Amino acid sequence: MMNAISLALTSPMLSGGGGAGGDPDRYMFFATRNRMPSGSIVTAASGTNYVCTKIVVNTPQYKTRTFRFHLSGFASTEGGNAPQETVVTGTIGTPGNSVVADAMFIRAAGVFYQCTFAGLNTVTVADQTNGAWTDELTIPDVDPESEIEIWLFYHTAVGEKIWPVYRIQKHRGERVWGAGDLATLLVFKDTPLTDSTTALDTNYATVTQPQYYGPDFMVAKGDWDGRAIVLGLVDSIGEARQQFSAAADARGNLGWFRRWLDKDGGIGRIPHLMIGMPGNGSVRELTGTGAAIATRRWAVLDEITAFNNNKKPFTVIANQMGQNDTAATYTQFFNTNYRSLITRLRARYPGVKIVALPPLGRTVSTRTVTLTSVGTVVTATIASGINGLTTGQTVSISGAAQTEYNGNVVITVTGPNSFTYNFAGSATSPATGTITANDLYLRASYQGFSANNTWPADGTDASGKWRLRADILAKTSACCDDAIDTYAAWVSAERDGVWPGMLELSSTMVTVQSGTDGVAAYTTIEVADAGIFGPEQEISTYAGARLSTTSIGSISGNTITISIPRSTVLPVGSIVRPSVTPDGVHPYGAVIDRVVGGIPQSEKLKFNP
């Protein structure tokens, strides 16, 4: 097997200026962790309208020494209109309040260095503007793979708004402090691990954890060795919709794409910047004005090129998009949506290589069911088949208008299309409503396909997702210059086109009973091997039937602290399994790890010219 050195010798890293190495006078993306501003606006409260955020980024496998950082005057929406840059402090076309950056420092090897803005220590960032850059800052060489802390002090008036960027990663030393004045915050420079301000440190490790202001684009000069530097086009699959803060690795990476790029394998860690966010769609990216604008981030990229001797801060584009481009017809899916962005990218960056990564899975774990009852026994019929359901398994029934039919039920399989379960009884039979039976992705065989995602690619509109993969791999219509296939890394070993079931993932056992009487709540679970899990991973515990489902808050040794207290008794020997996905689209941590380990690191060579 080739190691990193032999791979580099047989296929040299990308040159920055024609030689074997890079250009030491060229600003390049360098930092892990940095992200585009997006999400829900933050409103300043009394007593905490002055804020300090401390963000920790990690550096590449070469020395860096000269830095510039950017503060934006906008944020992108997430969801159906992403990446439109319409999260503002006012209304589109009518700017709202500005945000005052009172001071900004970076801290490397324990030493603070102040950043300036056009020679000043402060800057006012106006709403609905591209924002502001720090001046060039040169400090003593920062060693490869080091941490740099970025301290931003900012304020608004009470009740005014601030653009969202970062969820604080406390386990990596990040913090957010609030006060009613700047002087109180500056004191934290002397005690940098003081706990965050309680009022600001809320809903940790969840989607509702507040996102605080900080620099987004970050570039550096140094001993760049010519390796590929990636500009990543991403949606929620690449920008980690199911991981928020506590799940970050030691270098701040969330999600599979960042972790894979930053993994020290193949030709080494690949510096990158992800320019997208959850919900991003190709047809909207790099287009629009006014209430549909999605071009400001790209204008900031142009600013880098302008102060970078007309050189881009990246060498290759990696396109992870496609998940949100599905349409009723494949012509619209591929040509109108997916390829329209490629056309705009090629016009904007002629000659820059585009490497595409086909989307991951998109399935459902529910099947439509009809319910009838006699006395306290319900008979459930699934026309499409029970496909893997087994006697003693727990199934979630929902959607019945007669709510007594709904709930988590233990089933008895009675035929290829039917099962029964017990309940309290009902005056109505059959039950009405749009009723489904959900096995929570326990088995691959039970999963179904979402619209336009039917496996395999068969030339129909229904299989659009897989036709896209085939076209990416074939580089059809110049939709990319090369492709890194993701399929084998995430797919079930038991069935094509679907996620692995829970039963295919590593599990562990309860070693000390949790709970006593089914009433008293507990917050920890002792297991044989907690190392197979990570924070923010949803887990289900089984003793034949499913006993409990909850999420991991933190792990210490083999003790799991759960984020949602439970009272259900978990006997010794109960099986603890990691959930696969909450929705058939976004993988939980156990599957993210599977993807990261499943795509060969040698595929990074495709980022080279």
C-alpha cells in the first residue's frame, strides 16, 4: 500500500506557480472550523449586549505567518431559500443596525496579537454590506497543525440584532461572554478558560444553540507546499446538519466532508473553505439580487483575489451539491438546477478544476399502514410488505386520527403483509388518517425511497438521484472534471441504494442497570464500550423490544451522559445501538464516521491538476 510520501512522489501536489512548491506570497484558505454566516439572527439583551466570542481554528501541515480575517454584514438563510443572503438586521433594501467590532485579537502560542481595520483597532460593520477585512498581520511563524484563537469583541444597543455565524464548541476551549461594557469583557484575556456567560450559553449541542458573530473568510500566507486548497460547494450534507458543536473533533470539524478533507491521510490534510450552508440549492447559488441575492459571499472572494495579486485563495472547487436539486423531471434536476451552477462557476473561474461528489442516501423508514381492531388487538396491514419486521420488534405508529392507535408498539408478525399489537381498545375500526409504521432504520430491508430517489438509475425521472450519480461519474456535459464517488462509503451492505440499518452498525451493552422503578429519572448509562459513539449521537436501547431512545450529551470513559433524561429501566445486557439518520437524509455521527473511513484518502489526488 502506498503511504503519503510515495503518493506525493508519484503524483506531485498542485503547484502554486509552476514549481514543486507553493507561493509564499499568496493568501490561501488555511483554517479548519471557519464557516459562512447563516442561521437565525441573534438579538442583544440587556447586560449582554457587549459580547466576546473566542473561536479556535487549526492550521495546515505547513507554517503560516501572515493573516487576514473577514467580518460580514449579512448572513444566509437556511432551508428552502438557501443560500440567499437575506438574514439581515433590517429588511432587504432597508438596512438595519450596524455591529461595532470594538477589538479583535488572535492568540497563537499563548501570545495575543491585535488585528486592525484600515489602521484602526475598531470597525463598524454595516447591514447588507460585504463587511470588513482586517489589515495584513504578520506574527512569528505558527507551527504546522497548531491552534489559533480568534477573539472578537463587539456590541450593539440592547434590542438590536447581530448576524449568526458560530455555535461555540466548549470542549475545544471556545467561549462566549457577555457584559454591559467592553472593559468587563477584556478581563477574560487573562482567564481564557472561564466558563461562558450562562445567559448566552444555551441549548448546547442542538440546532437551537445560538450562533454568535465572528470572522468567516480567513486567509494566510506561509510555507504553502503547493497542496490542493479546496473551495467547497456544500449543502446540509457537507455542512453537517446533524452535528452542531459538541460533536466536533479535536480540530473543530463537523460532518463527513470536513473530517475527510482534514484527515491526515493520502496526500495529507486539505485546507478548505465551505461556501454553502444547510438548504443550499445549485439553482439559487451565485445568482440573484435584492430579496433573492446569493452573490455577496462570492463578492468577498473577489476581494481576496484583488488584494492577493490577482490570485485566488484556492486551487480547486469541490462540489458536494445535488441533494437539494431534485425536481419532477430529470431534465430540470440535472440541466436547470445542478448544471446551471457549473456553468456559472466555469464562467467565473475559467480553468479551475471542478471535482464532484455524488449525494449520499435519501430514503424513508416509514410505510403506509391500515389498522383495524377487535377488542384490544390491532391488526396492521402494509400493502407493500412488512419487509424485515420481526416478532418482538418495536414499531412506531403515527398518523391515526384515533390517537389510541398511535405510539411505540411491540408487534407480532402474522403474515408477509401484516402484524398485530395490543392497545387499550377503540370505538372506531378501521382507524382513519394517513397512518404510517416506522422501524427507525433498524433494518435496511424496510427502507423505501423518497421521490426522485428510486434505486437504480433506470432512465426514468423517478430515479433522478441515481441518474445524477451516473452522470457525475461519467462527467456528462462537462458537469465536472473529475469525481469522487461516495456510494460504497455509506450504503448498506445488505441492500443497494439505502442507508445501513442500525443492525449493521457497531453496538454495545449496558453494564450497570439504569433506572429503578420506571419513574425516577437518570442521566447516565454505563456501557461496555462507549468509544463507538460520540456526542450528539442518538441511541436506542433494546432488550428484544426497543426500551428507550435518547441522545448523547457527553462521554467519559464508558459512561454516557444523555442529553434527555430518561426513567425507563435499562437492564444489564440491554443492547445500545446508534441511530442511522433522523430523516433519511442527514446521517448521525456513527454513519458520518463510516463515510469518512469509507472514502479512500487516495481519492484526494483528484484535487490535483
